[in-house]
Amino acid sequence: MSSEKFENLEDDLSSAIDKLRPHVDSISSYTGEQKKNAVRQAEKKLEEANFIIQELENEAKAAPIQYRTQMLSRLRTYRRNLDQLSKDVKRKNESGLYQADNFGFDRDDRLEASQRNRLLQGHQALNRTSESIARSHQIAAETEDIGTETLVELGRQREVLTRTKDRLHDTDANLGKSRKILKTMAMRMMTNKMILIVIIILELGILGGVVYWKFFS
């Protein structure tokens, strides 16, 4: 991973979950006030773990895109583990509420336990919302990277087209010069032909004059 802080937070979270599991499993073995205290401690540890997850999420959002996907994937695994532990705490706590009359729990105790359950549910909903926001940030970042790469590629293609256009202009200019040279050569050839024809006519005239002078005069 690219973030040392992320790795340290991940170690803290793993340790917290490992300590929380046996504590949650032991809730069923308590009764009365001991069970209430065990539930409170489990809920407190869940809140601390959720706080660490929030810190991990902030680190994952700030990580480079090549590491962010892996970080968020591991983060989702931790969220699922915490959600399951939270459900276990709620289930074990509710099983104690069903036995409230037998163990002497009063109405205030049940109300307090119900409020704690609602608080845990609120934490779970917040975690799911944060996870959804993190996925949206990830998609937005990937889209931004794709857009940047596309703009760079379009810039390169524009440069290629510009160079091609310049070469076409140069080629057109060279063709224009070639046409002028060919026209000049054609004019010279025509001039040379005319001069040659005049010379031939003059030679024929002189030859005719000589023949006439020699044989008819």
C-alpha cells in the first residue's frame, strides 16, 4: 500500500475486531447487570471500530488510483465484519430483553437498550452510505483519469494533424513551383520549334533562290 497511515489503521482495526469477536460471543453467558455491561462495552468497541473505518476511508480516498481500488475492497470486507458483529450484539441483547421480566429488568433498561440498538443501526446505515459515497468518488476519479487521458490523446492527434497539414501546404507549394517550371520549359520548347521552323523556311528559300539563279537566269 502507498499509505503507511492506512496500514497502521488497518492493523488497529484488525486487532479491534479480533478482540471484539470473543467479547460478543461471551455476551450470552452473562445475565442481568453483567449482560448489560457486556453489551455496552461491545457497543463502545463497535463505535471505536467504526471510527477507525472512517479514518481508513479518508486515507483510501486520498490514495493514488492504482491503490485506491484495493484499499476500498479491503475496507468493504471490514465493514461486513463489523456489520455482522453489530447484528450479533443486537440479537444477543434482544434475547436478553425477552427475558426482562424473569431477570427484573425495568422499562427504562429496555428503553435504553432499544436506543442503543437504534444507534447501532444508525451507524450501520452511515457506514453503508459512506461506502456508497466512496464508490462514487472512485468512479468519479476513474472517469476524470479517463477524461484526462482522452484529452492528452486528442492533443497528440491534433499535433499530428497540424504537422500533416503543414506538410500538405509545403507539398502544394512545391507542386506550384513544379507547374511553373514545366510551363516555362513548354514555352521554351515552343519558341525553339518556331525558331527552327523559321530557319528551315529561310534555308528552303535560299536553296530555291540558288537553284533558280543557276538554272533559269
